[in-house]
Amino acid sequence: MKTIFPSKQFIFPCLATIGAGILGIWASVSAEPQSPPSFTKVKNSAEFKLQGKGEPSMLDQKEELPGQRVIIGSKDDRIPMTSRDYPWSAIGKIEGISAEGSGYSCTGTLISEDVALTNAHCVVNPKTGKVSQAIAFEPNLINGVVKSKNDVAYATNVYYGTDFKNGDLADYANDWAILKLNKPIGKKYGYLGWKSLPSSTLVGDTKKFALVGYSGDFPDPKIRGLETYTAGKSMTAGVHLECSILRRQNNLLYHNCDTNHGASGGAIIGNLNGKYYIFALHSGSNEVNGLLLNRAVEMSRLDEWLQGN
């Protein structure tokens, strides 16, 4: 597996629950003649019509780093995601309205022209089991701006791997969801493929992966070097380059990519034979043998559902 991500490593605690999101996108939508569409859960995977079927688009791929490193304390390895180029362009911010009417945000990645991958807990509330009212996907959001307002897409159909009925950690092994979008924005922004590789290949201090997420604490324009990110926290993604998947335990992967609230649903990506793939899906954090570690969902979970329908 090719390494293109120069950085350091550090295990950063990240809670699994959904944090409060910014509802700017919904405020602008409310002024438009049409309201965002509501969505329904589908049963048959064929309804998603995944064009790539696990393979990425090759949209003018570039390997330049997505921004310049700034020092943020002594342990945070994230840098602002400032690139509009593929593959980074395929990653976006998810803003939703919960069943109770509150706003929240997550991260998602295009895996087809009109399908995005994220966490199940970005679609259904793990505590109540209630599904969100509406979900928007803002592709390649940088400093609060997308290339065009017309590129903001809305979920019309969803499937989530778990509804958290068991109420335990085992539920999070299936903490994934896919969103059918109302626009084929992947034609413009590209989409990533995914690979289900054995843990023996993924696990180790390899420094071959990157995680991009719209964390609620980053970038902070009050911090030196981040003053230009005037839109504020969670309005530009942070990327930890060259992090690692360190272990597999209880059907979950554990990694050391820096994250925080809002990075839920962020893809752990890498370059395999010159193409970019998702190798795991960040899900949150939990204690493992007394240590608080970041966890991720294996991509085999998505494959199993697609093959079983």
C-alpha cells in the first residue's frame, strides 16, 4: 500500500454521541421555495445503484497535500483541509435535523455519483432509536463555502446498519449508513471506492492512512495560524495525515487518527495501487483495557449487506 501522508501519530479521544451542529444550511434552505425532501429507509441495496461498486472515480486525481501544517498545541496533528482537488473533494459535511428538531453535524464521503457513506448514528439517535427528519450533504465545504450552493444535496433514501436496539458496544460494529442523494454531485466532486481488507493487512503502526472530519473544535480561528478560517469551527474539515489502524478487537478496528465531535462518519482512506479507497469508517471512541481509543467500522459490513440483497 502506497504511503502519501506525512505526519505524526497520537490517540485523541472522540465521543461517539452526536454533537450539536450548525444549522446555517437549513436557514438558507428555509428561504427557498422548495423545502428539502424527507427520506425513507430502503430494504433492497439495489435501490442505491452504486456506480463504482467499490471502485473510485478517477477525477483529475492529484496527490498534493491538502494544506499547510500549523502547530495546534503539542499533540494535535490535524491540518485544515483546503484542497478542492480529488480525492479530497469527495468528502463533505453532513448537517441534520434530529427527530426532536435539534441540529447536529457529521462527516460523509461520496462513494458513488449520488450516494454518501457516514455513520448510522448520524441518521438514527442511538438513545431514542428515532430517525432524523432531514439530512443535507455539503461537498468539500471549506471555510463555510462550497463551490456552488446548487451542489448541496439532500438525502432521499437511507439505509443504516444498526438501530442500536441492543444498547451495547456490539451495535457499533455496524455503525454505518448510506445516503441516497437527490443530485449526482459525484460527477463533479468524484467519489471514493472502498476495500475490505483483512485486519492482518490493515493493523500496525503503518502510517498509511488519513482521516478527514468536520470536527466541532477545529479549526479555531482564535488559534495562531488559523485566523483566516473566519467561518469558525467545523466549517472546514481537519485532516490527520499518515495515521494508523492499531488493533482489531470485538469486531471493531481501533485507530490513532485525531478526531473530535463532528468527525463521526469520516472515512479512513489510503492509496492502493494509485487509487484512493476507504478502508474503515470512523465511529467514535470507547475504553479498551482502560484506554480511551478511537474506533472504526470494518468495510466488510457494507460488503455483506450489498452482497446479501
